[in-house]
Amino acid sequence: MKLYAFLALLCLAACGDDAIHPPPIAELMKPETCKECHAEHYNQWAGSMHAYAADDPVFVAMNNRGQRDTGDKLGTFCVSCHAPMAVKLGLTDGRNFDPTTLPPEARGVTCYFCHNVEAVTDTHNNGLTLAMDQTMRGGVRDPVKSPAHFSKYDELMDSDRNNSEMCGSCHDIVVPQELNGVAGGVAVERTFAEWKQTFFATESDPGIHLSCGACHMPGDPNPRVLADAAGLTVPARRNAFHEHAWPAIDQALTPWPGIDEQAALIKRELDGAVRVVGPFNVIAQTQPGGICIEENLLKIRLDTISPGHAFPSGAAHDRRAWLEVIAKNAAGDVIFSSGVVPEDADPPDDPFVESNPVSIGLWDRTFKSDGAPAHFFWEIAEVRSHLMKVPTVRGEDHSYNFKWQLPNLNEIDRVETRLLIRALPFAVLDDLEASGDLDPAVRGQLKLLTVEGGRSVWTKATKGMGDAINTGCNPN
């Protein structure tokens, strides 16, 4: 790449900007080529789940299991999103998929794959068309001419202006009829569809409209250059340098670059996503409560704060999020609990009800055509959604208010809550392990995460104080 850049710079000096001769497409496809001018972007990407997508052992195991279960009908359905360039280059048909046999330019979701998108042709299952040229698209309106590649502004890449079409096309998944027998298929991942129903999508006000990139690829408000190479002068721009780590909930389950940084970014995203909090008071502009004991009920209110989609989202049938509630008497004895789960176990698959719930479990319940629970997406014939929603219009109350009728309410001296989440259920990993598709060591790497906004405490001594005056709730 350095030789190409040097020759191109000589050509620039001799002939002017119109004489740019970028490297061939095969060179531009390699992530290492991008690293030479975009080192920080590259390093963030290299530690991301985009880079890890093809190497993820659960993905590899599930793809191989799915090929057998469906008689190879699965084909490239999985790898089209997890290793799209491998499919584009004809390097895999999905069967016996092994990421270690692929060159870097075909492994995971690469720089070239995203920045060479020419058109979005569908809303799901990777409906992206690549130009397969030497032009890299981006969200900067007046890109500097570079010897490394041709550059083009594309609104699809502009987080401040786009409608999340590119992200949505890969992050919504519909299992086709030929796999599950359901006419029209089954939408098993709906993040884009969820976002499109919210005011973040429907409001045109730039201060309200938020795309996927606005949240998951935040721009640096400080002046930053986007490319750094000898002989190349790039102006520093505000809000132009966008993070390329895309934190959400999934994280690497095997050794991977930047794994600690990835975990920190996931915590950043999760901590403010959901809160145990009282309803917003327009007059006082305070939110007392979240936990209340009144009207002969223990009441807990959950509210999404920052997500532009349901919580949890993505492969919501594989997520496991639940609220742990522990009530103690003055002696410190536990007299009521809900959602207390052993560390190495899944939460119970209880019905999702707000009135006197057994436990509060947030994930999609999925079923086969015969009504039996479905572990794998190709088996899913029915989805019963049990997720936290976000408002369709500003000011809409979209919270969940859970209530327990307890015989010993007057004995409760302290109530504590925690919102916990895992990206995957142990049941699926155990099934893949039992079939010989997954290394047993992977199970021990699955993290249990705490959403800090789900931590709250009610005490008899402080109820009704401060902002919670004249209530049986905890102060804010």
C-alpha cells in the first residue's frame, strides 16, 4: 500500500488532482490497507463485534448446526451478514464454514463492505448492494481528495441525515418460509422496525431525530482529522470523527483485541438504557419513586431512557434480561424475592405479566410450529414479544408498572432491585455443546451484566421523603 500511495503522490504532484490512481480494488478490500491512514478507526473496528462477526464461536456453531438441521437449506443465510465479503467473493457457500480459511478482506464485516455500499435494496437480511469500485463512501460532505481511494459523500453514511437504512438492512432478520414453513417468514430480529416506530425516526427536528449511527457511532465534538498520512493534508473537523466500535450487548467470547475496551463501552451503553424510576412530573420536573409500597401493593416501575429501540433488542429471543427484587425485614431476613437466579443458570421462562408477576423476564418467547419452545432461529414459527418499548411520540408513557400483592407488606423494611442481562441463554450454548458444535470452554466466558439504572433501593425510613412527599415511594 505504501508503494501505491507513494506513486500516487508523485502523480498528484506532476499532474494535479485529476490524475489520482488509487490501489486496485483487491488492495482496498483489505482492512490493513485502511489502517495506514485511519489507524484509530481501524483499531476500534478491530476490537468490535463487526470484526468478530465471522470468528464468533457461537455463530460458527449455530451455522454448522443449522446446515445439518435444515439439510443445507440454510446456505449463505447466516454468513451473508457475518462474513458478507466472503459471500460476495464466492469464497463460501455457508456449509462447513471455517473463518480461519478466509483472507482478512473476507472475514467479518469489513471497512470496504460498509464504505462501498452503493444502494439499499431491502429492509432486512443484508439488502445491501456494493459498487465494487475504488470509491469509499462516507458522511463528510466535502471529502479531501486522496491518493488512497476515490471519495464520495453519501447520505446513507451521514448519521445526522440518514434514516438508518444501511444499519437496518443488516440488523433486521426475517427467517424465510423455506426454513420454517411460515408464509411470509418470521421476523426474529426487529431493531430497525422498532426504531422506525419511535419519535427518534419520525421526528424531523435535527435535535430529536436520531439514527443508529448517532447513538452507536457518536461523533467527537472536538476538531479531529479523519486521515493521517505523509503528504496528505486533511482539515480537522468537529463531529466528523465517528467511533467505530458499535457497542451494544454482545461481546467476544474468545481472546480478541480490545476486549476490555469493548466491555467498558458496553457498560457505557447499558448503564443508562433502563431505569427503575418514577413517572416524570412536568411541574416539579423530578422523578421520585420507582419502588413504592402503597395501596396494599409492592410496585416497581421500569422505564427505558436512552434506547431508540426495544430493550433488549437484536436477537431478542436469545437475550435474557430480568429484574431481581429482594425485600427484607428489619432484621435483614429476606421475606420476598423475585428474579433471584443462580449465576450459572438461565432465569425462569415465566409469563410476562405486570399484575402480580412470578418474575420479570424481558426477552422474546419463541415457539416451533407444534407449540414447543424453539432454541434456534430456523425453528421459529411464532414470536411472543416481551420487550420494553420506546415511545412513538414525545411525552408518551411507555413504562412497565409491576405490582405484587403480598401478605406481609407491613414487615418490609428494605427493597433492593437489580436489572441483569446476558446476551445469550445457557440453554442454547448447552444444546450446541451437546451436539458437538461448540467448545465447552465458551460457556464460561458468557458474561452476566448489570444495568446500573436498574439498581434502586426503597427503605421504610426514607419513603415519602424529598421528592416522594405524600407517597409510599423512595425519593429520587
